[in-house]
Amino acid sequence: MRRLQKLAVAAAVAGLTAACGGGGSSSKTTAVAPVGNGSSASSSASSPGGGSQSTAPSAPSSSSSAPTSPALVVIKPAANSSGVDPSSPIAVSVANGKLTSVTAQLSGGDAVSGTLDPSGASWTSANPVGIGHTYKVTAVAVGDDGKQQTATSQFTTSTPGNTYAGTYTPDPGTTYGVAQPVSITFDKPIPDKAAVEKQLTVTSDPPVAGSWHWFGSERVDFRPQQYWAPGTKVTLHMRLDGVKSGSLYGKQNRDVTFTIGRSLIATMNAATKRMTVTTGGKTTTLLTSSGKPGFETWNGTMVVLEKDQDIRMNSTTVGIFGVNAYDIPNVYWDVRLTPSGTFVHAAPWNAGKFGNVNGSHGCVGLSTSDAEWFFNQVIPGDPVTVVNSKDTVRADNGFGDWNLSWSDWIAGSALPH
């Protein structure tokens, strides 16, 4: 599992910054500087030279002007709270006035983003408070009486044991082919997919629309409608710390950026027994020997998962026994396309069959020289499409995502489109 990282986003409300102040101790509430829910407060007159101190309210004027009231600021979670539910937001509200700034600070210095209501009546954090954190919140408001009130709250969130986390791909700082999806596999089934999906976003430069699609309750992938453009910068934003799904709490905030490299498109025609590889404006044709009758190579688009120069291939690992069994200790120039065992690799034992006869157990076999060339051309994320074969590869067998139509793909999202 990748190292977890907390959310660290600065927030300034209405263009004003309030100094982070005060601990979580509640001051005695007075009639002129009221606060709710255990928040501590101070007040100051808005006239020049006024100090920050609590004072008694002025007696009602004998004039005909309407009476005014001091701001009543409420911060939730309340001051000195401990064991706060990680799924709670930070919420600040005011009566008899308007908020002018709210600063929520995570212990350690990270600021918390949030949104101020246009009326100035409330502020809410963008994300839940998360697991095992301490916060300081400072809210400043001006009351109907013209006086400024400052309220503070410090609180600590709980650390539940029932959590979930996701393992994601691609890795940060890497380069992938144009067909690479963003994929997250969770360590537990996710009861409330919509709650989780709301907190997962993908941005790109240049921008491109895309959608998430769930495969069962533990895996969710994101892809655009068409392949990524070469050179695109893609960033996965995970804001799952404190996000509740059923009885489980998320514990990850993460930003992962990777790059889409040059375009390489490979297409293998099982009928003609040839594979074309197009990259850099040039197309190269290779002679192949793919799956024989009863062991046909998967039809459809598969995505390069990984490469190994030399592996052992034992048929028992893919459920092939008896007269068709094999155990080859050194198979070279191996490009994996599916977890179920589909590779493009060197198959010198099929010399004479390339371009003539399909004789493999499902892999795409090449001469040793062609396999080495292909191995050196491709990177993870490159698409390899097989046509004129038999059954289509399952969408969740590796990254068979591209075998679903766009309408079927977005139908797998937990959110409306």
C-alpha cells in the first residue's frame, strides 16, 4: 500500500485571514460576546482604538433606532471535544451578524479548505475531519451591533479500527501508455460506493472528461471516453480520510500525478496471423502465432501490465493439465497483457508457424528477434487489440476497460451522469 498523505490545502474566507489563535479552553460566556457549543470568544468595538475585550452591552438607546445584538458564533465540533466522529465536517454558523473569516488549522500547520455561505451566515469544511487529528478553528464575525466577535475551538478526532484503504495505480511520477486507466483496489468491500466515489476525482492537462466504473465492491477504475492524448498530465485526487462507507472509515488523502507518453497502438489479427505496431508515425508488421483451436487468444483490447525479460511458464498456473500441459523454464521477452496469463513473448519452439499457423495456448508468440523488438518498444499502458479471434476478454481481466461501450462504462459509476 502506498504511503498515506493528509490533506493540506490552504483556505482563506472572503479574502481575509485571521490569526490562528487560542486553544480549546472555553471562556466564560457573557451577554455581549455570546458563542455556542463551548467555543471561546472575545469581542471588540469596531471603532478605532478599541481593544479586544468583553464589555457590557450599551443600554438601549432612547432614540427611535431599532435595538442591535452581538454576533452569536457557533463552532462545531465544540471546543475541547475529543473522540469526534471522523466523518464530521467542521461547521461554523453565526446569528445576529456575518462571518468575515474562518481559519481551520490542522495540527502541524496544514490549513483546511471550506466554503463561506454567500450570506455570511455559515462556513463548512470541504472534507470531513478525518482520523486521529487535532484542529484549531478561529472564526471572526461582526454583529448587528457593529462589534467584532472572535470564537475559537480546538478538538481531536477519534481513531476507529474499522477502516478501509485503496491501492492505486499508476504510481506517482511515472509514464504510461495512452490506454492506461486510473485504478484503485480497496482492502475491504465498499458498502456505500457513491460516498467514496464523490471523494475521488481525476484532473488532467489538457482537460478531458471521464468516468469511474466499479467492478464489484472492491475495485473502481477511471478512464476517458477515448485514449489519453500523448503528453497529458493526469492527477488522481483521493480525499477519503474520514469518509464513511457503511461502518467503515476511509483513511487516505492522496494526490498522484503521472504522465502519458508517446502513442503506441498494437493490433494483432488472429486470422492473418500478423500484428501491426504503430508509433511515431511509422507502422511495423510482425508475424505471429496466437492461440490454437480450443485455446484462442482473447479478442478485444488489452493493456500492457508489465514486462519481464525472462520468466518460467508453467501451464498448471493457468489451469492447463494433461496432454496440453507445459513447463518451460526460460521464456524470453515477456509482455503481460492479463493477470489470467496472456502474454506477447518469444516462442522459438513455434518457428515455421509465424504468419502461417496459430499454435499457442493463448499467448501471442513471436520470433525471438521480433519479441525482443516489441519488448523494447512497449511500456505499461500501451493498448494491444486482438481482432478476428473468439471470446472477448473480460473488462476486469487486467485493464480490459476499453471493451465496454461508453454508455456501459458510465453505467458502472455509482453517481448519476
